[in-house]
Amino acid sequence: MAASLASLFSLSGNTAIVTGGTRGIGQAMALALAEAGADIILIQREESNTSTRDTIISSTGQKAWIHVAELSNRDSIKGIIPAVTSQGLKPSILLNCAGIQRRHPSEKFPDEDWDEVLQINLTSVFTLCREFGAYLLSRPESEFPSSSPTGGGGGGGGVRRGSIINVASLLTFQGGITVPAYAASKGGVAQLTKALSNEWAAKGINVNAIAPGYIATDMNTALINDADRNAGIMARIPAGRWGKPEDFKGVVVFLAGPASGYVSGEVLCVDGGWMGR
């Protein structure tokens, strides 16, 4: 029997791991997953910033936890899945949103900044995807009935084990200026997403990415306040405005749940039409 439209967009019974969920796009997406019914595990560098966790609990009624981990340290990343599962949690959604930016002319780009950007934006994404994928594949199919919110429409004989959503960028497709490390890392995120999808889609793990356009967040304050740059950016966006973090709520719920059961290996642009120009 076909699933109802409401059930296709319900994440009830799921638990999501979210990196980069303390502000901006990541925070909006974490809240959206909770509003759709998922409990949330926030991966943060420190525990003092409780705003996202507290908002999830107070506004959605879902459970939320903070797990402290350092994404610049592989051993710390490898410890995430064992730590959360030892508490009896069974995550089925992974959202990799954490990222950093460093700007220098390419001929002067420091080794340490290159290494830091590639580690946070790409290597940590691969490491957490690998550990999460191994965890999902280690669980018996009987734990993922096709009639459950995590099931239906995926590979593996109709059993959907879970969803991975990585965050790419317009610089997944374009080179940018003075951001060679960021462009390389976000290009790598797209190829990693496709590579993992090729191996895991048939096993019930859908792997996709979201590529944000120009979004009005703290990271882009300087661009927004630069009248000339702002005018040039606005002229290129068919939607006629900068994006907002809230513009990502629908797409992340779509990619996290059964509605996207036959969608894998895609990089979905949320850019107001920028890439269509």
C-alpha cells in the first residue's frame, strides 16, 4: 500500500546526528529535523552553547543531546558513534554541516590553513560518514522494517537503513577567488557523496548533498555590507534576494526521510537559481 503524503515527510522514530548545528543553516536544519519528529544529537566542540539543544526541546518536544567532539581530530570523530550508541541511541540520519573558510591569494596560501580547511570540510566528513555507514550496515535488516519511517523506498530489498546528507557549496561547481582550499574541499564533498552513494544506495543508505547559494549568515556579513559586491551578487540571483537559513528546512527533511527514497548521489542546489544562470 502506498505511503501517505504525511508519512513520507515524517521523521518520527528517527534520531539524527548533526554537525555544525549551533548557528545559521545548520541550526535551521537541525530544528527542521526535530520539527519533523526526529531526536537530535548535536556534535559540538564544547558544551556551553546550548541554544540549539534548548530550542529543540522547548519548541518541538523532541529529545536533544550535545556530544562534544573535535572534528580536527580523527580519533575524536571515530569516538562519536560508539559514544552515542553506548547510550542506547540508534541514529539513522547523519547531517554533516560543519565547515570553515580561510581566504588568501593562492600563491600565498599557508600550508596550515590548507590542512585545516581540508580536515574540517572534507576529511572529517569522510571519517564520520565511514563510521556511520559501518554502524548502519552492522545492524540486521530486521531492525529496519520497510513500514517504518526509516524504511520504504530505499535499496536493500526495500529496507531503508538511513540517510546521509552532506553540505556542499556553490564552490562545489565554481572555483571562487582566494579560496582554493574551500573550493577543493567542497568539490571533494560532491565526489565523496557520489562515491558513497554508489556503494551504499543498494544497501539502503541514501547519500546526498545540499549546495547552499549566497545565504544571509554571519559568514557572509562582509559581503552583504560591501555595496559593490552585494549588488553584483544580487544581480546574478534570479530569485532576487539572498537566501535565509529557513530556506533549508524543507529540503533537509525531504532528503532525510522516505520522500527521497529513490534519490541518492545528488547534489541539490538551494541557491535561488544561481546555478541556472
